[in-house]
Amino acid sequence: MNTLLQEIRNSLTDLDSGLKGALNITDAMEMLSKQLNLNLVPGSWEKYAYFSKKNLIDWFADMLLRVQ
């Protein structure tokens, strides 16, 4: 679970920096942005997460419960 949380934190921080212009937008950042806008769990997160067919909002709420 710690690896998943670290991946989420790093990818969102990088995307935020890219959108602010501090970093160049990479293909991975662009894909992350598209998947977030479509309410899908990003693929870079799925490889560290448990299997689920839930949309992003429900998946994230479930993950928060599992962390607690």
C-alpha cells in the first residue's frame, strides 16, 4: 500500500508541476491527466493497486478506507 500511495503522490506532484510550467509535460503526465478527466484509475496506479473495476471516485474512496 505504501508503494501505491507514493506513486499517487509522485505522479500528481509531477503533473501539478508540469501544468504550472516547472516541468515539461511528458507522455505519462498527459495520459494521467486524460485518465483523471475520464474518471478512470490511471494505469500507473493500477500496477501497484488491487484489482478493481470501479471508477476513479469509488476506487479512491475504497482505497482511503483500506488505508485507515
